[in-house]
Amino acid sequence: MNIKDQEVHQPTSTSLLEIREIYVNYGGIHALIDINLFVNRGEVVTLIGANGAGKTTTLRAISRLVNTRSGLIVYNQHDITRRPAHEVVRLGLAHSPEGRRVLARQTVLDNLELGGYICSDAKQVSTDIERQFELFPRLAERRHQLAGTLSGGEQQMLAIARALMCRPKLLLLDEPSLGLAPAIVLEIFSIIENLRSTGVTILLVEQNANLALQISDRGYVLEAGCITLTGKASDLLADERVKKAYLG
């Protein structure tokens, strides 16, 4: 299922995100080369690939944490290619980064309040915090606990909840299962599936390609900064090349 041969896999009128011919360089290194992808509203789309393939860089380019050399990024009909990161957040695009990066010396509540910084309505922020506590009951139990003392799984829940505080239409999730025990990984993936049911569109980077594709609508395979395969998640799960390289 080579991307260049699949006219059926094209953006539609329901596309929330579209990337066209994106290139990113780190000095003389070509990190992303001619990246084209799209995410339709209501989808979960997964990027899979080996370490260093360009998955995290793709998410960082979308959220404007790294600059693109050329190309176009359109989110919700807005050209965000050159917009600063804080403006992208205000448009409803949130990024939960690899490694969680919670504020370790601040409480769970403090972290969530920071996630709602774009909202000037204190009542709305309070309402959104309670919504996160409904989604993540374990965080409610630990609301006054320092984030750095949480378990890895709880920190990941907090990172996702903090990203949701800006009420995003599109959530970028980077390696949410990294370093977690298998039982916690399943819990995190259940949370991701539940988020889709609330109307959040998700672009997911995940080392556990098998689980990621099982909960996704479509997927892209990145190799050395290039997209080499794309298709329905079910087709990628059955593809012998994907099985051999990423599914064990």
C-alpha cells in the first residue's frame, strides 16, 4: 500500500488537519522529507516507525515547536505553518509530549490549572478540572499530591488531562505508553478510546504499534523521515511488511 499509489487515501471535506509537502531540517540533517498526511474529524490516526524515523518531529512541527523548512500545515481551515505555538493552542490543538513533562514540584491541581491558562474564565477552568477528574478518577484522589511523586501511569494521565484543559479539537499524543507496565498501558489505551467518544480527534505516535493500530482508523509508517506506507489500520495490521518490522 504505497502512499503514492493510494488515491483513495485523500483528505476530505471533514479533514481537521492536513499536512502538505513538509520538510524539516536539523542543521544539515533531513528530519522530515515531503511529508503529506491528513486527519479527519473524529478519527484516531497513528504514526508508527522505528526510533529516529521522524514521528516526534512530525508532531512537533504540527504544534509549532519546530520550524518547517517548507510546506503547508492546515488545521481546521487555518494555515498554521508559521503561527507561534501559543496561537495554535488557542485554535484548539493540544500536544501531550513524549516523556510526560509534568511540573514535578507542583500539585496535580496546579498542573491542570496551568493547562487551562488560555481561558480567562475561572469558573470554566474549575468546570474543566472537574471534567478531567471524572475522566481520570485517580487524579481526583491525588489532586493535592505533587506531580513528581505520582507513578508513571498517573503522570501520563496527568499529561493527557493537562492537554485536554484547553478543550482541544485535535490532540497530539506522543508515546503515551512509554515506560509503563502492561496493565497500565491497557488502561491508557482505554482512556484514548474513551476520548474519541467525547469528540476529540487524535493523532497518535506510539511504540506499541499493535495496540495503536487496533484502536485507530488509519495509520502512516515513517522511515528515515519519509512516509512509506499508509492505509486503514486493519490493512496495516495485516500487511506482512508491517508485521515483520513493527508487530513482532
